[in-house]
Amino acid sequence: MLPFKLVYSDDYYLPIGAHVFPAEKYQRIHKRLIQTGVAEAHDFVTPQPASDHDILLVHTTQYVHKLKTGTLSAHEELEMEIPYSPELVRAFWLAAGGSILAADFALNDKIAFNIGGGFHHAFPDHGEGFCMIHDVAVAIRRMQRDEKIARAMTVDCDVHQGNGTAVIFAGARVPSLQLPSRGAPVLNPAAARMRNANADDVFTISLHQENNYPLFKPPSSLDLNLPDAMGDDEYLACLGNAISLGLSKFEPELICYVAGADPYREDQLGGLSLTIEGLKQRDALVFQIAKAERIPVMVTLAGGYAQKVEDTVTIHCNTVIAAKEVFSQAISA
Ligand SMILES: [Zn+2]
């Protein structure tokens, strides 16, 4: 039995037809975790869809209305890059409900997973890049509304920048803390673009490949624009530095870890060069820091487009295994 919950539903499947997004990955991950004995049936909990009220904590009334009535423009549907259907709307409402539930469990159990979600390219008023609804933002806003937390941090390790997250939590910008970035060595935290976090209640960290979607990257609290083909060691150093820097500026009561599988070197939509083992070390690093700092972590899966879907499934399953290894250990003083 795992020392934490995995929120999952077979209905996480996204009805998008033949697509580079492997919509069947959620079911495969669930099956693999059970077949390999990593998890048991009762480690999983089934979410309910988020309410419209929850969705409206992040998204605009107009956008939600368009989604519910099937009245997106052709351009809006094209921008989302997944074909609209009422069933797809239901799947995204369910993913958001899953992240709300996982956040709630994380606050009680130190860590919890949504075996789905991580749709970090959704904006308040439109969807982009396979993302219709920003489940992580909805979960954070719901936890704040219920006064379970005041401050959260997102740690986004998908290979693509978390543009929706950056915009949703932009808050009041204070331009004075723009640090030099152009041409500076990326391993130096001072090279990261950093925005003053004090005005905001959510601190957003994004580690991503610079030369990749989205073309325009709205500023997160802390962006690490990584060069093409970065490997495990450099990446892990960057990640450790980024989280340390973030935690030196901000004290979150919840970390939302967006554990994209697409920094993998064989990803079709990514250009970094992490190995499967390096990605597991990445996950372990996030969990070790959160555990040591006693900050609860809610995990979502996000992207993963490996040439072999089985690799994407392995990388996502390894995130659960890394958490099991870290959180099964006794807390050291
Ligand atoms: Zn991605």
C-alpha cells in the first residue's frame, strides 16, 4: 500500500482521435502501476468533475459558456490543437476535479497524485497546446477559496513553458527584480528571469526548453530557459537551484509539481536530452526538497510524446515510484 493517494478515473481518456497526444496513457499508467505491484487498487481514488463554480475561479464566464455550448470559433479550436466535443469538455472538467481532490489529499498526506492533469497551456479565456482547462490553477484557487492554503508554488518541469500558469498567476508585476538573462550562463540562478514574488500569492517556476513552444513566453515568477539537448546532470543542477532560489523568496503551503514526461531525449515534441533514469532523479529531487521543507506536494502528469508510448508510461510510473521511495523513508531529523 502506498503512503499516499493516486487520483484516477478511466474517464481521463481524452476523445481526440489519432493524435500525437497519447490519450490512452492514463489507462496504461493505471494498469502498469497495479500489474507491477507499485500500487494496489485501494491506493486509487475516483474524482468527481469540478463544478462550474470551481472552473470559474480561473476561467472567464465567456470562455466557459463557449465550451458548454460548443460555440468556440474555428480559430479558438485550432489554437487548442485538439478537436472540440462535449465529451472532451467533460474529460477536462474531470481532470480539474482530480487535481482539486489530489490537492486536498496532498495537504493531509504530504503528497498526492492526479494521474492526469497538468494542462498548463490553458489560459483564463482560451485553450492552447492540447489544454482546455487549467486544472492545476483551478485546484490552487479552490484550496485558497476554502482557506486551506494562502500561498502555493508551481514547479513546472514539462519541456514546454507553463504559459497559462504564468498568465493566470501573474498578479501585480513589480518590474524592479528583472535579473540579467541574455547570454548569461544558465546554470547560474542569477541567469534566471525572476519577477518579484511578494505581490503574488502563487510563485510560478518553469524549467523548459527555450527553443520550443510557446513562442511567446509570458514571465513566470522564475523561468529557466534551457538550451537544446541539455542532459541529466545540468538539468538536475538547474532544477535544484531553481527550487532553492524560489524557496528563498517565497514560503508556499503547497507545491504543485507539473511532472511532464517530455524532457525525455526521445520525445517527439521536446528537444532536451534527459534519460528515463534522469527524469526519475528529477522527480526524486523535487520530492526530497518538499519533504525536507515539510511542504505538501500535489503532482500532475502533463505532457509526454515519446516515440514509444511505453516510454512515456514508464516515465510517469517512475514519478509514482520516486514518490514511494522518498515518502516511505522515515523523516530524518
Ligand atoms: Zn509539454
